[in-house]
Amino acid sequence: MRIKNLQWRARVVVEGFCSGLHRSPYHGFSVEFSEYRAYVAGDDPRFLDWRLYARTDRCYIKRFEDETNLRCHLVVDLSRSMGYGSLAHSKAEYARTTAATLAYYLARQRDCVGLVTFDEQVTDYLPARFRPGHLHRLIMALERALGGKKTDLTTPIEQVARTVTKRGLIVLISDLLAPIDTLRRNLGYLRSRGHEVVVMRVLDPAEVAFSFDRAAYFEDMESGRLVYVDPRDAREQYLSRFAEHEQEIQAACSALAIDYFRFSTDRPLEMALLDYLSARTRRGRRTVRRGGAQGGR
Amino acid sequence: MGLLTPLYIAGLAALSLPLVFHLIRRTPRGRESFGSLMFLAPSPPRITRRSRLDNVVLFLLRAAALTLVAVAFARPFFRDTSALDVETATGRRILLVIDDSASMRRHGIWPAALDEAENVLHQLRPNDRLAVFACAGSMRCVWAFDEQRQLPATSTAAAALRRLRTIRPGWSTSDIGGALVQASDMLDAFTDERPTTDDADRQIVLISDLQEGASLDALQSYQWPGRVRLHVHRVGPTKTTNAAPQLLVDPDQSEPGRASPRVRVVNASDSAAEQFQLRWAHGDLPIDAEPIDACVPPGESVVLSVPRPAAAAVDRLILTGDDHSFDNTYYVAADEKEPLRVTYLGADAADDRSGPRYFLELAVASHPDRATHLHAPAADQRLSFPNEQRPHLVVVTDAPPTDRVGELRQYLRNGGTVLYVLGRGATAEPVSQLMQCQGLEIEEAAVEGYVLWSEIRFAHPLFEVFSHPHFNDFTGIHFWHYRSVSIPPTDDSPPPNDDPQGVQVLARFDNGDPALLHQSVDAGNLYMLASGWHPADSQLARSSKFVPLVLNLVDLHVPRPMKNQYRVDEPVTLQASNSHAARTLVKPDGTRINVPADQPVFRDADQPGLYRLTDADADTWFAVNVSAAESRTAPLAAEDLEQYGVRLGSPVTAEAEAERQRRLVETELENRQKLWRPLIALAVAILLGETWLAGRLSRKQRETPNAGSN
């Protein structure tokens, strides 16, 4: 986080772990062979394997794995609550770096990356593209100042579901410090559209452990509301409510086959991402296999 | 028990501060920003240990010290421990100034002024010091500070009042400014054996009508003493209309005793009427003539012609129609000019503009105070100078015959004045006879171009008026022809001899020849000009120096006529008497005063009217009138005095005075008892004890850290 330029920061993080750890959910025409299929009427004769036809006098269509057509949308929460940080950096900076790192990483693999930032409503939307300058625009949008008086998880997800029609990867980066009544329904709607959804929850260690020891007025960073809290009295209840809230999130994600990861801002980002990618790689192929069986383009 | 400054007791409210600080519920001052309060519930406020009083003894000690300090600042005293008396504690210095000028003669004012003075004197306390002055014209002491010592303290007021009732308003002019300056100086410098407790108790009480004409000029350059206050008691008439006439001196008046002199009528600005009548009178006898109406709006003045009755003599002008008569009569003495007789011995005619007579006649006719009669006898006419017809000045421009020289010589010996002009072709013989000089030579001087006057004796009375540098430039007067006069010194006159044979050279030409000579002949004076003033000889007649030179020559040797109009208290210049017998002056009220023959000035013209100075030769009349300033009777605002820096005192009610006296007694009691000193000392002692106790408790607390602190 000591590097001020977000793009450089993302590049440094990406170069910290290996690339190419995922597969495309689509079949395409690339160098990696997938399978042969018998020609049926209506197939494009361009994809016939003419060499095999010469040898066997039968028409087969040759299929390859498509490695370049991943469409990833990064949905990043930039509400005021993300501005909290008990360390040298805030949750927002951590989330921005995470999003930028993923975007840079995907762009290097020629994948299309889009961006949705939101607080109480969607503030920026960049469709998933792979073209020169797109990454720069995406990073500029990430550097927008924090705003909004509350965090609304419903509207951005609904808007992404309406806007993004092609299947792809949706990565939600947020602290999820908001009521999750509709979260389950909206995430399920995304999943039903065929999107693969990853939830990355960014939290400050002080929010996790509530490590305050002095009575004070606590000010809500979003609404400005003041509440007198004595941590000695309130910690137990806080931790209990926090755990209950997280369990509800995990339960929802688990039910929808959504990957849920909690990033603590005191953990180095490259390590956190490496953990995430490793876990994803372990499960990725199975998911790809299942997703690839649903058909090609 | 009393308190001198009870407001300081309010400081006891500070006692509640420690309690308030202790009992105030301490609220957290910290503030933490947090991402979301959705998991947090508000905590109930918690009462801390500091809300309880831990050490009551320390608190009581501090409260006691605060109480003592507050009470000490309130400056307490015991009322019954001292028998201090108001009368012995304080004393005022009062200088009562009563205005007895002419305007105080108005109806009803003087009794009111005496009533005011009585009120002031009745408020005198035995310890007060009093002086009374009357201030019209000059300050006159009625009752001095020192006179009080010879009387019992309680009878000062009555005695001063009796003295005050003996004076009456005069006719003098108010000089309130000068009176206040003198009074404040006297009061500021006054000291006696008793110290006063309050410097503000030096006060001037002025009882006056304070009319517009009262002069305040003396206050303009005066620094009013800070510890003297002025209390003005104004008195005024019930009716305010007042107007006064003044006869104007007409500088262009060519005819003495003009038939319609101009009169200015001044109406006071607070008058209610504007229609007045003017009429002439002689003594107490009214003149049978129609009065002249004068319409003068209030605050304005009007000048109008008031014709004298042709058939009767008049000596006063009387105005009617206003409420106050003190300034309604304007006295007029006979205004005939004294004659100035000049005899001219010359051949030129009066209308010959190239001859000297023409210019001489113009010059002497311009004398402001005299009516000039110039007589030019024929050459063969014998001169006769009887006493009553003797000329004041004889001017000779042509050489007289021998018998006429003898007559001139005799005229000189009898005190006459001769101006001898050496004309063209003048010879030495008649001049030698006239001057009784031996070896005198006169010849026509050869002049190249012109000569100027130089070496003028400005110390001589004739040239004294030209001695100022603005006027002593004679270089603009050119002389083209003159006669050279040489008078050889006699053997017995000591060298250096500037005045040969008793002849003074008053001016010389720039080549050293005498231009103007003077010789005293017994009681007479002979002046000899070496050149004529007419244009054929010089530019003297047409210069600005000629008229003053001739008039000065007349005034130098002819008694100055007496002025006949004066104001009250103005010094009257008396005409020198020819005889050595004492003169008698009769004042308007009939008082006769013997005036020595050599007394030049009469200073006792203290009432308006006609004064008669009886000499051996004749009676001389002069008129004295009330000053015009006294007729401006509209009241002056007392605040105008403040503009000159006078510190005015506010009127003091009986209650306020009693309260002030009570405060003075209390201040004196407190000053004597000084109870605040032991109270402060006790407070310091308590604070020392509190410090010791607090230190001990603090040490004990450090030694047992787990124990509760105070």
C-alpha cells in the first residue's frame, strides 16, 4: 500500500504470483485441443477437420478450449464505510488494490474486465472489454473519492444482473456491512443467469475483533450518527452480532455455490490473493468442467 | 457591621464552583469514527468515582479561604465602634460669585439672585469655608475666607448674607470669564489647616443671569483646575423683551451736530416684542416731538435715522416699548468739534494748485477731531493774536517783512508754533531775526537731478509715528530744489555740536544739508523746512507722508480735544488744564469730585449719564453709557461654559447629598479600621494549612497506590 499509483501497485502484486491459473468456461478455437464431434447438418464447414476427413472419409468437427474470452466484472463497494481503517490504510484502499490487481491480472491474460463501483447507488459502470486504454480507465474509476450515506447491496447487483447478459465472472468486493435480507435473492439471481460469482469481503482487524478499550462516542462514517459506546460493555454483543451476520453471508454463498473470501486489511494482498487463487484453482477445473458442458458459443 | 463595597460579596458564588466541578457528570470527550454502527448498541453513561467528594476537609479549607478573600474585598467595618461625625469629617470650600452687572438690574432678577444666595448659604455646614465675591467689572470681595474664623461656625451664613444684602447691581459690564478664572485660581490655591477628604468639594457657585453679552473670552486660554467644580444658579426675569439704542459715530459726518444722526437699535434674541419707539429728550424734560417707530425682530439690529428736534437742545435718546429700562437711555454730550486755527502767511491763493497753501489746507482740514479754520491775512495787515483767537499754527511760506518777524517772535515766545518754509529766493535776514542766530546763511542749492531726505531723527516726537519699519521709507520723495542753510556753531558749544545755536536738525538731505530744523523759543516751537512741499520744489505734498507729518505737528503742540462718549468703567481721558487750579467733576447723581489739574485720567465713571468737568475756563461735558454687551440679555446656555473646559457640577438633591455623606462616613470608618488586613492574613494562613494538608494526603496516596485518591 506504500505505492501510491494504483496501476503500479496492481502490477507488483500480480508479479508476485504466477499467472494463467484459471481456465475459460467456454469452448473456442485456440491452440489447446478439446474434443472431436461428428458433423451434423448446420455446422460451419470451416471447422471441419479436413486432415481427418482425408484419412477416414468421415466429417468431424474439431473443438478447442477457448482461453481468451473470460468476461469478468468487478463490483467494488466505495461507500464511506469503506473509508475506515485502523491501520495505515483503509478498507477502500485495500479493495481498490484488490480490484486493480485482478483487472491487471486478467488484462494480461487478454481477458475482458469490467467495473461497477457503488455506494448507495451505482456510481460508475465500465463494460467488460479488452482494448488498449481500458485498464487505465478502469483504474481511474477506482480512484474516485468515497461517497454516499449508506451501503446498498441490492441495487448494484440488480443493475449488474440486468446489464451483463453474457455469462462471466462477477467479483463483489465489499465489507458487506449492510443488511443482507436481499443479498441472498440477488446473488441467486446472478447465479441463475449463469454467472460465476465470487464475494471478497474486506474488513479491518478492528472491525473483526472490536479492539477498543476506551469509552467514546462512536460516529457512523456513513450517516454521521453518534452513539456512546463503552467497549467493555459492548464488545461481547458486537462480536456476537458480527459473527451471526457473517454466518448468514457464508450460508447464503454456500447455498448458491458462491466463493466467499474474507480479506483482512492487515494481511498482505498478494498473500491473500494467492490463497484465493489457489483455492479457486483447486475448485476451478471442476467448475469449468461443469460450466463447459453447458454448451459453447 | 457594614460593607463598603458589598458587590464583592458576589465573589462567594465562586464557592459553588468546586461543588459544580465535582458533581458534574463526566462525559467522555473522545470520539471514534467507525465503519458501521449496525452491530453496536449504545452504552448507558457511567458515574465515575470523581463525582463523589473525597476529602471534605480540603474542600472546607478552600471554601473558607475564598470566603475570607471575598469578605476582605468587600471591605467590612463596624458601625458602632467609632463616633465619627459627618460634620467633623468633611468640609467644602465654596466661593460664591454673584453677578451685579447692569443686566441684573432687570425687573425681579436681583431679589431672585439674593434668594438663590440665601439658599446656598443656608446649606452651609459648620465645617464649610465660604467666600463671597461680586463680579461686575472686576472681582470685589464681599466676604473673605478668613472672616469666618472670627465668628461662631453657625453664624457665618447669616453674617455673609447680611453683607450680601448691602450690595446692589451696578452699571458695569459682566466679565463672567474673567471672574471665573480669578475665582478658580483663588479656590485652587486655597489651603487651610484641615485636610479635605474629597478634592471635588472645591466649588464655585455662580449666581448670574448669564446673558449673551457676558464675556467668556478669558476662559479661552485658561486651563480649568481639575478639582474645582462650577455650580451655576441662573436667575432670569419673567418678561424677556429688551432693546437698547446706540448712537453711531459717522466717519463721514462733515457737519457737527448733524440733524439726523444714525441710531442702531438692538433687540435681544429672546424678546417677545419687536415694535419700539425712539424719542429725544433733554434732562427730564420731554421734547414735544413725534417719537420714531422702530421695528426690530428679536435677535436682530436695525440702523435708522432719528432726526433731532430743530428748536430744542437734546442730551439723550430714549427707547420705549420693552420690558426693561436699564439700558433704554443713551446719553449724548455736545458733539461740536474743537476749532483748529491756522494762519497762513504766503502770497499764493487758496485755489492755486501749484502753491503750498492748497496742499496745506487739504491736510489740516482732514483732522478727525477738529474743525479747521485757515486764515491768510493780507501782506500789509498787522497780526494780532488775542488769547481766545490765537492761532494754533502759523505757516510762513514767503519771507515776512521785519515788523511781522517781530510779531512772529512774540507769538513764539507766548507758546505758538511756527512752520517756516524757505521758498525760492529766501534770504537769511528774516530767518536770523526770527531764530536769533548769528552767521546764518541761506542760499539756493545747486541740485543735480534730485536729493532725498536722510538722517531722519525718528526719535523726535514729530517723526515718531514713522519710526516703524513699515512707514520709515522716505526714499520715494524727491526734492528738486531746496535752500541750503548753514548755521555756524558758537564758540561756547561743546564739540561735537549737532545742534548749533540750539537748532536741532531733524532731517538732512542725502548730501548732508539740513532739510528740517527745529528750535525751541521759550514756550514756542519753530520748525523750518529747507524746501517747499508744493510740486515746484518736491514730491512731499503728494506723498503719503505729508498729511500725517502736518497733523502730527498740530497734535504735538495743540492740546488734544477731549472725547465725549464713554462706556461705564472706561477710563476718561481728561483735557489738560491751562490753569493750575483744581477742577470739579459732577457725576450724573450730583456727586462732586475734585480732580487735580494734572490728573490725566478719570477712572470712576461708574454710572451712565452726563458728566460735567468744570474748569476755570469753561465746562466740559462727556456722556457715559451702559455697555452694548449688557443689552444682549438672551440667556447663554450653561453648556457653553463646558466648551471652554469648565467642569460643571450637577445639582445635588438632599437625598443624594445625604447618601454622599453616609458614604463618606463609611469610607472614613473603613479607612480607620482596615478589617480587610486581618481577613487577608487569615486567608493566607488557611491556604498554607490547606497546602500542607493536601501535600500530606498526596504523599500518603503515592505510598499506597492501590488506595483511593482524593
